[in-house]
Amino acid sequence: METEAYRKVLRKNLQYHIIEGMLYLCTIPMVSAQTIMPALIKRLGGSDVLIGSWPIAVYLAYYIPQIFSANFAAGSNYKKPIVIKHGLIQRMHILILALVVAVFGKTVPTIALLLIFVVYISNQLTAGSVSPLWMDFFTKTTLTENRGKVLGWRTSLGAILAFVNGFILTGLFSLLEFPFNYATIIALAFVYQMGSYFVQTKIVEMYPSPVLKTLPLSILFAKVRRIIKNNHQFRSFLFASSLITISFSAAAFFTVAALEKFKTSESAIGLFTILTIIGQIISGMLGWLADIKGTKLALIICYCCLILSIIIALFSPNIVFYYSVFVLMGIYIGSELSLRYNFLIEFVPASERAMYIAITNIWIAPFYLLTPAFGLLSLQLGYNAVFLITLVPGIMGLLQLLSIEIQMKTRDLRFG
């Protein structure tokens, strides 16, 4: 009876997770480190050097704290209080960001730039520290057989809402003057994120997790080395993830390559964005597939979407055929992260899920920094050379993933 009652609680949790994810994920384009924030920095008079270094700083701030937060949280038997507390702190950063832009954006742009950098990096540090704990919390509060569907629904519905919000953003940019257009967009992101926060508070975490001792740094790093050295499956997974991350660098050049190759106007960027969002909506189907046929197969298809998008970018004879590049990229972007986590938790100890996720994220973080190097390469050899070079690690990553054989661990329902 207790198990059946708990399964009912988990089924209710599924609804909350889907709604929470939809509200949160739809805000990503509103505060995106790749689109909105660089445009804002440029509008405030930021240099190209600052704009170019911005994504690097954002990635590092997000990934670096994860292993430390995972170690700290290992001593907590319940994850929800930490997720809720840090989630609220992270969301407050978005509100402060909107206020900074509104108050200082026009009158003191230099101060605005400084504060935006500090607040946004602090936001990334907070979000990064809670990320592996959230996945552990998500795993504990969902049913194994529905986990992929939930992640898929979160992504698809979030993308649909983001698509609708795109029209709102366009209207705000047209109707409001700077800096209030940017400030209002960021404030709207805060409203959505607070909605997701209140939904998240309703999720029930009934049972405590196994508690591990918080380790001193010297012992922590020794443990990380031991995990990577002794766990062959995990090591293979890290190599596959690293290789596909290198291959993903090609995505940064899909748009500019299309504009140059087919001599299209910049108005085509809007269509490229729509096609990418459509791909993200479609990506939810991989979550369903993961529950039916296994996460490994879904992740293989995800990898294939990225590899195929690079191949099409290389050999596409016309712009119409090239459109599929953005759909495939959208499928990859919409599903890769959640499928990576979902695949990982299938073969790691339940008590150390957050630690394994943190190790994975820190391991692959440096590979995101290769994109500027590929940018320099494109200046010398062209975009096709970049696509050809990044295609190789993508294929190698796919082959590495195919070689990973896992045996599903028998799990206590209470711990996911």
C-alpha cells in the first residue's frame, strides 16, 4: 500500500515537473547568453572583446561550482530544501538584472555594464551550483518509466511557449524605447521563473536520500580521480560527451555560413530561429522514445541529428535544403542535455548521482571554449573546413556511445 501511495504522489509530481519546466525553459531566450545579452552589451557600448568573452565566462561560472555543491549536498538527506532555496536566490538575480538595466541603462551605461556582468555571472554560479542537485531531486520525485516523457514534455511545451513569447519580444522591442524594452523583457522572464518556482514548491519528496560525508577538498579531488579511473562505463561516457561537444562547435557557424553561401538577407535569421524552435518542439519525442526503447537509443538519434546537420551544412545545394540544418540542430539542442543526464543516472550509484553529473559537466566545460578557435580557423580556411573538422569528433563520439554497454541497476523506488 505504501509503495502504491507513493507512486500516486510521483504521478502527481510529473504534472508539476512538466508545468515548472515549461515556465522556466521558455525564459531561456529572454536572458540568453547567446542572443539577448550580447545585443544588450553592444547597445550599452560594450566592446567586441567583452562580447566575445561573455559566453566563455558564462559557461565557466555555470560549470565550475557544481562539483563543490554536489559534495556539500551529499550530506543532506533531502534535496528539495536546497533546490528551492537556491532556486529562489537564482531567480532574484533576474529581477535585479531588470532593475539595473532600467535604472542605469540610459543614464550610466558603464555602471550598467559592470553590474550586469557581476549579477549575470552570480546568476550563473547559483544556477550551476543547484543544477546537479536538481537532477537528483528530479530523479527522486519521478517514476523511472515516465522520466523521459516528462523531460520531453518540459522541452516541447517550453519551446512552444518560447515561440509565442518571440512575438511578445518583437512587440516590446518595437513599442518601448531603450533601455525599457530590454528591462521589460528580462522582467517578464522573472515573472515566468517565479511561476515555475511556486509550482516547484508543490513537488513532494517523501523519502530521505542516502547520506554521504562531505569531503575535504583534497579527498574530494582524489575521489573524482578514482571515479574516472575505476568506472570504465563512466569514462567512456565522458569521452563520448567530450567529442560530441567539440562537434557542436559547428552550430555556432550554421547561420553565418548560410548567409555567405546562399547570399540571403539577414531577414532569413528569423526563419532560422523559427525552424530551430520547431526542432526543439519535435525533440520531446525523443523523451518518449527513451522510456519505450531506452535512453541510449534516444541519445544515439540525438547525436545523429547533430552529425547529419553538419553533413547537410557541408553539402547542401540550396537554401531550402539547408533549412533542415536548423530543425536538426533544434532537436539536438532540445534533447541532448536531458538525455545525457537521464542516460548517466541509469548506471551510477543513486547516492552519488549529483557528483557524477557535476563531474560530467566540469569535464566537458573546457571543450565549449574551442568555439573561438574554430572562429579563427574559419577566417583562414572558411566555414566548410570548420564543418569538416568538427564532423570527425562527432562521428567518433557516436561510435564511443555505441560501445557503452550498461546493465540497469535495480533501484529502490524511494531513491529513483
